[in-house]
Amino acid sequence: MRPAAVAGPEPTPFWSALFTDRRIAPALGLGFTSGIPFLLVYATQSAWLSDVGISLATIGLLSELTLAYKFKFLWAPFLDRYDPPLLGRVLGRRRGWIVAAQFGVMAALAGIAFGDPAHWLAWTIVFSLALGFAGATLDLVIDGWRITSVRPPEKQAVLSSWTEIGWRVGNLAAGAGALFLADRIGWRGAYLCMGALMLPGMVAAVLAPEPPSDRHPAQSARAGLVETVWAPIRELLARLGPTAPVILLLVAGFRMPGYVASAMAVPLFKHQGFSNTDIATVTKLFGFWNALGGTFLAGALIPRIGMLPSLLIGTVAGSASHLSLAYLAAHGGDGGAAFWTFAITVGIDGFAYAFASVVLITYMSTLASAEHAASQFGLMTSLCAFPGSVLAGFSGFVIERTGFTWFFVGTSLLGLPVALLAFYVWAKVGISDETAPHAVAGH
């Protein structure tokens, strides 16, 4: 069976849905909370680690603290199958897990806040790992709620877009907000404030409509551990059929160059002498609007040119944009225009990254079934993150030998084989925009 690209009935008008669909406002709030933890596990925290003198090699290795996001598919099936204790009776399966994960994020952020990475790095590592686990779980259950709240999959676009907008705002808070606060009240206060931002998301979870699938009784514990984990993988592979290996390989490689480059972006900015406030202004304030532009462009382009052409454009643009970071590494500190060189080059990279991310999210959402929504979407997001995350762990060692400029040239070249794979899938596998979308959902 051939999986489908995005197509189907006339989509819900994007802006009017904000006022007519009661799922949109909660989706914004839930997306906001899901956008906070990831940066605070490593990316924003790398600025803290740089401030206290941790070496680049160690900082690069600590990018592995985000590994929970790559292995979250291992516990995702249990979130699909079982209700959370106590909260499940009140809120239902997915909303109950959302609130439980939000509590976990708050506790882990408090633990990091009261640590001291300069003198006791192990403490920071332990609570960062806990934050990664809680944040990855929060992503899983919010994605599960989003996918099961809207069926069939061709109607996912509007809810996915508004959830992504909420995520961008949360990302802005965890990036620019945390950096601004760190310059003014210190890193401890910044992390405690980030924990408090989970509270609006808890309200959104309570107000969110309960997905129809959550009204069925929780599964019994009769299925074994292996069967619980394997069932959603088996269903996905069976549904994709012979095209499964090449499609999943494309998913695995699509964002690999971006993950590798992102691991050393903030250390590059610090190496160039930019302050936390400069970094926050460019990457988060300017970057927020760049990312929204990339999000809107992806939403407009996919229905017009098709899913696989959009994937090809996304991987080429996302990788080629790293050349702007290479230019910044070579020329960013030159002369009085250094700040604007910083802003323009980072803006190019951020716009392309956002476009590529939305294209991939849309594609993976159409491939997940309602029964195994969190499991299969989690599996694919883990798959797309794992190769880049592993390579990112060695990024500091590479830069110590090659310098920042050639490092980012190299990450750009990593995109060439991925682009060739996307072109092969488009040309040879035969995924068609005219294929019935509900084939993907298993209907």
C-alpha cells in the first residue's frame, strides 16, 4: 500500500479556525509548553556552560543529554495503552499524561536551577536527563492528543499549524526569555521562571477537548513488554509495505545536518563575542518572526506543489543555509556591521530550519495511525533525531581541529546524500498526491 501525501477535502480556513474550533486555543497553550523543555536541556544551557568555563569538547558531549528525545518511542506505547494514575480518571488518558509530564518538567527545572555546573556538573547532568525524559514525554502525549483529536489525517494541517505556533512562542520563552533573564537575575532565577511557565499549559490541558479514543477503557496489562513496544512498529511497517525502508531512511536523515549544526551554534555566537542579550535578540526575537515566516510558507507551499517536492526543497534549503553560519564564523566579527551580519546570517538559517521542520512534521503526521498516534509519531521523531544527535556529540572535537567555518561547511555537505534520497523517493517510490489520504490512517 502506498502512503499518501497531503491531499483531500478543502481544508478549514486557517484564521477562522481560531474562533470556530474549540481545539485551537488549547492547542496553542499545549504547543507553548512543549516548546520550553528541549532548549533548556542543552541548547540554552550551553550558554550557561560556556559562561562558567566548561570546555567546548565537554559541551559537545553534553548534547547527548537530549537522547531521551531520540528514544522516546520506547515508552510511547505505554502512553497510548494505559491511563495515568489518578489523573486519568479525571482528565482522560492523553490529557492526564500531559499534566503529569508538565509536573515532571517543573520539578526537573527546579533541580537544575539549584545546581552549580561550574563546581558540581554531575548534579546538572542528572536533572538535565530528568528534564529530557519529562520533556520528551510531554511531546509524545501532546502529539498523541493532536493526532487523535482530528481524523482523517488530511484535516491535520490547521491544528498542527496552530500547535506549531504555540511551540514557537514556547521556544522563544526558553531561548530569548531565559537568556534575557539570565543576564538580569541569573541562571537560577531564569530556570525557575521557565518552570512557572508550565502553569498556563496545565490550564490548556484541562480545557482541551477529550479525544474520542480516550473514552474507551484503558488496555489490560495482558500484553507483554515486547509486544506493547512492537505492535505499533509492526502496524506501521505493514501499512507502508515495501516502501517502508526507504521512507523511514528519508525520515531518519532529513534533519541530521540541522541537529549537528545546532549543537555548536550558540558556542559559535559566544566565540564571536556576542552577549546573551545579542544572542537572544537575534536567534529568538528576530528568529521568532523568521520561524513564523518559514511555518506559513510551508503551510502554503505543501498543498500547491505536493508533499515530496516540499520535502526535497526542505532538505536542500535546510542544509544549504548552514553556509550562512560558515560565513558568520569567517566574517561575523569584522567591523561595525558585525551585529547585522549576525542577524542576517542567523535569520537565513532559522527561516530554512523552520520551513524544513514543518514540512517534516506534516509528513510524519499523515503516516501515524489513530490507534498508535503517540507511538508511531514518537518513533518517527526519534528516528529523525537519532543520527544527528549522535554525530552532534563529536561536534566539539571536530571544531577543535577544523575551526567553526569548515565545520559548518561540512554540515551543509551532509545534506547532499539526504537530498538525493528525497529525490529518489519522489521519482521512484511513487508516492502520489492523488492517493487517498485515509489509506495512511489505516481506514
